[in-house]
Amino acid sequence: MESLIRQTCEQWECIVVDDGSTDNTADIVAILSARDARFRVVRQANTGLAFARNAGIEVAAGRYLTFLDSDDEYEPTHLEQRRAVLEASPDVDLLHGGLRIVGGSEFVPDREQPGKQIAIADCYVGGTFFMRTEVARVLGGFRRPDFGDDFDFMTRALTRFKVQRVDFPTYIYHRETPDGMCNVEAARQKPI
């Protein structure tokens, strides 16, 4: 959340979806929202990543929508640069790409071929999605399973909307977190 506060674009709202967390998320968001009205919280029982994102989509008030996973961060110009692309290209509906990987492997488990690895550069990473809010609503949000929900979302988006890849690496994708979804999936897929 600190990387969000440091954004050069100051017009944003942050909807923190507390998906049944057992850490101090609620306390942190309470402090942040008391100091900064741009922070809001939605609390729900644990339903997983796809439905947590959908809870945020449902209450989002802005023209644009993006995601920031709890173990990742933004470069200071992330929102500004992506917003500028959509404002300069009214025919483009959704952006993806533009990430820098920190720690861990540059490969993740392949959703389509369990046991195989694919380069993150060849994936649709949901945290990098930046879109017009109606895109997410028209598509009905994300679907389960959580692992690969971003691939499913993008596959559906490509059939209905104009999508553009960006290369400026403003999304910082942390791989060193052992309980990160891709690391957990890799451990699950490992042969015994």
C-alpha cells in the first residue's frame, strides 16, 4: 500500500478486500483509511483470489480498474503511465504486461500442462491488468480456480475488447514469497 501512496497520479481509490485474513490487514487498513479517505475496505469470509477481486470490482467507483496483489507493489508512475495510454487510445479497453520480477524464478507452473513451467513473460499476469471498469463488469469478473483466473479473464476479454500489451515495467511482481500463489502451485505440482 505504500507504493500506492507514492503514486505520481493522486486520483485513485483503493479498495482493500479483506478476504478472511488472519493477519493484521484490518488494523492496517483502519489506520490508513482514517488518514486517507482514498482507502476503503470490504470484509468477507475467505473465498479466494477470484472472488476477492470480484468484490472489489463490484464496489469500484472509478473509470479505470487495476489490481495490486498483497505481495506486490507499483513503481511510482504505474497509474499515471497506464492511465495516459488509455486516455490517448480511446479504442483500447484493457492493458496488460509491463512487469519487473523480484526474487524467485522467472518461470511459473503451466496451468494447461501440470508439471511444466512457462516463462512469466509469456503469461497474462492479473496484477498488470489496467482497464476501463466496464470491461470487468461486462465479463462478469474473474472465475475460479484462482490459479489461472487471469488467463481465463484475458481469454474472454480478447474476444470482446481491444487489448494492448505495454512494456514499461511499472508492476513489481514479487516471487520470493513462499506462500505466493505460483510458488504454492509449483510445490503442489511437483512429483513425489
